[in-house]
Amino acid sequence: MSETKKTDAADAVVPQQAAAAEDRADVTPEGRADRAKGSDDREVLLRVQGLQKHFPIRKGVLQRQVAAVKAVDGIDFEVRKGETLGVVGESGCGKSTMGRVITRLQDPTGGTIEFEGKDITSLSAGKLRPLRRDIQMIFQDPYGSLNPRHTIGSIVSAPFRLQGVEPEGGVKKEVQRLLELVGLSPEHYNRYPHEFSGGQRQRIGIARALALKPKLVVADEPVSALDVSIQAQVVNLMDDLQSELGLTYVIIAHDLSVVRHVSDRIAVMYLGKIVELADRTSLYEAPMHPYTKALMSAVPVPDPKRRGTKSERILLRGDVPSPISPPSGCRFHTRCWKATEICKTAEPPLLELKPGQQVACHHPENAEDQAPQDTVLLSVAKAAVELVTSEETPAETEGSAEVEEAEAEAAAVAEADAPEAEVEAEVEDAEASGEAEADESEAAAEGDEPEASGEAEAAKPEASAEAETAAEADEPEADRQKSTGK
Ligand SMILES: Nc1ncnc2c1ncn2[C@@H]1O[C@H](COP(=O)(O)OP(=O)(O)OP(=O)(O)O)[C@@H](O)[C@H]1O
């Protein structure tokens, strides 16, 4: 039944979308396999060069700038039409900032951003308006990113209002089509966010992001606020929508096991820099940057055959240094077990050491040493990591078991009518807890700003400027600010 539903939804795709999908029909398993081998010659949709975002730190009566948080500090990458680029890294490494800058919700401090060959780095708010249709963002928090006072119909149709677009057949019909496309019922049109569970709310956020038929969707931790079983369903939905609509994704996640399933290529960020950028297979099978290797070793492998075998985990000892004054040379040298003098003094460039695999490291793993003359380890290197050898027992692979379980569940649900099954179960849940949630939402709405996705930013400097930009960008904050009259 789910298949029927999906087919119906696919059939309902408007001609432009179908054409776009055909245009970028390379979102197929074969296409993915080719790309994994590095034979990707598709058109570049987004090109980022030397991108920087520094947040000034000001002090004193005159508010003089005394330092800056170098959240993104000179990164280069490309995203090709129809592909999914995963961006991973520890908390605070600049992933979200990068996402907000490439969607032009925040202004970059330096570097250039090209979209479809056009420089969009310093477009004015007015000139950015048409671009908002082509680039959309999905936010992490499915609870905070939807205005509790607006109906689902009003939330999903907000982009049409803000852009002055009248879809063929009318707004209501188009919103209902979008709801169906993301596995919700068109009858949910008049309901309120508190009546839905996390997974359903994220589907609503996805429907809103797709309303204007964007070419690029930047998803910032799209599933990290959801239960593991629901995560797999939302990830599968995004994957299906990509194939149906020919979307291009940049998916930001701190969790490697999420991007692993959906990405063609993965960029690993550390303290505002990309330290490795490679196709998924190379990155998982032969990571080159020691940081990537450490991140990988912490990811449980969902392979039942490996249970009972020994596995080695690399535990990085030191804390992530401050992005206000990042370490000299290679930023990872203070936590790297391979660091030598050159790592402290010279910043390694991001070089393609194997086809399709770029790394910024003087002493990479699985590749020729770039500074073989430099052999004496720094004293910090000797104590940088702890190797933990453990037996992969079922208990220790709990994470992987969960992933498997989630995948099995998602597959079963997909076969047995995924969206409806989930929707029904979730509506039951939501109905059960509806009252309590309604009270909370109401209180949040009346109190002030709800638990917004922009809440974190609101606590930071530059927040108001961001909020304004976000408002223009049809972000949830825009919705909310309108309704609260702020
Ligand atoms: N508006 C802001 N003003 C000042 N500093 C900021 C602002 N936004 C982000 N930062 C800082 O920039 C750095 C990168 O933050 P960012 O949110 O981009 O990281 P992240 O990798 O997405 O982390 P997380 O996964 O925790 O969101 C952090 O040190 C953060 O405190």
C-alpha cells in the first residue's frame, strides 16, 4: 500500500518537478555506484571557495572587536546536481554555520559562493529573494521549527505567501499534494503541530521546504531530534524524495551512521576546516585523516558477522580547542597521535591524494606520507589517544543493533504502507499526549517565542540580524515572528 501511495504521490508531481527529476535522473543506484568510483561528471550546482564566517567578539563601551569566533575558516567544496553531500564533525566545528552561510541566511566573512555558476556571495536581500525558491533548509528541531498557533496548511503554504506564488490548482490543493508526498494525509491540513509526533513534524518541515520546488536542500541535523526508529523513516523519505524530485542535498549531521546511508560524498569538518572530503566508500573503507579514522572507529558497524570479533576504538583524549584561537599549523595536531613538528608549524593543504579523496594531513593514513622527513613525534602526540580493544558483543553493538532494528522496522513499515502506518501510530500517540502538548505549546506561544530552532542563535550575538535574514528566507522564525507580532 505504501508503494501505491508513493506512486500516487510521484504521479502527482507537477510537470516542472518531473522534468527536473528527469534532468537529474542520475539519482539512481547505478549513478551512485559510478559516483562512488569517482566518475562523477555532473554539473556543479554549488561551488564554495575559501568560505569564512567569523563572529566578532566585542567588548567595552565602544564595542570594539577584540577577537572573533572562527566558526568557518576557509573551506572549499562543490556539490553536484542530484548528489548528497554529507557534512560531519563534532559539536562546534562549524557545520551549522556553514549550512546557514551557503543558504545565505548568514553573510559570509570571506570567500565566494556560486550557485548554478552565479556568484551569490554578496547579493542584497532583494536579489536573494528569487534564490530562496531554489535553496531551502530543513531544521533540526521538529518541535521548535513549527509555529504552534498555525495550522499545518498555513505552515506549509507560507513559502507561497512569502514569495507571492500561486501554484497551479490553488494553494490548498498544492499543500495537500505536498502533505501526501511526504507521507501525511491531506486531511491534516487544518490540524495544529501539537497534534503530531516528532517524525510527522519533521515531515511537515520537509513539505514546507519542498513547496517551492527547490534545487538544493540543506538539512541541518534533520533526524537527530527523533527516535532511532523514526530516524530511519525520515532518512528513507528524504532519499525517496531525492529520487522522485531530483533534489540535491547537503546533509549536516554529527552522527556518521546517519550520513553513511544517504551520502554520495562526505566532508569531515574540524574546527572550521574541512580535513577530509571523499566519496562514501573510500571514507568508510580507507579514511586518510587521523581525525576521520578516530570518528569512524567510534561508529558501531551494523554487521552481525562481526559480533564476537575484536574491534579497536580510538578515543581522542584532549578537548576540542577554542575556535577563537585555533592551534597553529594543523588544527588537529593537539589531539593527533601522529603529530610531528611540521604539523605544529605548517597548515596542510586539502590535497587529492587518491581519485575522489581529498585530505589535509602531513601524515595521512592509507596514503603516502606527505612529510616523511619529519619523524619525531610531538610529546602531545604520545598521549593523544587511548586505544580501546573490545569484543563486539551484542551488548556493545547496541547502537548497531538499534540501527538494524530501525532499518528492519522501516523496511517493514515501507512494505506495509509506511507513511500511513506511521501516521496512524503517531496520531494515536499524539492524541494520547495531545492535551499536555497543547498546553505546553500554548504556554510557549503566549509566554514569548516558542522553543524555536532559532532559539540557540537568539542567545548569540548577531542574532537579530540573522533572524531578519531568516524571516526573508521563509524560515520558521519568519512564521513565528509574524504570528507573535514581533
Ligand atoms: N551567532 C553566533 N555568534 C557567535 N558565535 C557563534 C554564532 N553561531 C555559532 N557560533 C560559534 O561558532 C562555532 C561553530 O558553531 P556551529 O553551531 O556552526 O557548530 P556545529 O558544528 O553546527 O555544532 P552543533 O552540532 O553543536 O550545532 C561555535 O563555537 C559556536 O559557539
